[in-house]
Amino acid sequence: MSRVTTIAAALIILLIVSLSWGVNHYHGNAVKFKSQRDTATHSLKLANET
């Protein structure tokens, strides 16, 4: 039973690490995209005002 418990704990830890990596990765991409979008919106606004 100890072996099964150890394997289950290792799988749960692996799942948590994988999910946290995925969330961190996609959050970083979302922040970059928002920055690019805001820059493009600002540039378009300036172009339309001239």
C-alpha cells in the first residue's frame, strides 16, 4: 500500500507542477498580448487624430 500511496502522491505533485507551469506560461503571453494591443490602439488613435 505504501508504494501505491507514493506513486499517487508523485502523480499529484506532477499534476500541480504542470498546471502551475501552464498557467504561468499563458499568463505571460496574455500580458504581452495586452501590451501589444494597447500600443497598437494608441498608435491608431494618434494616426486618426492627425
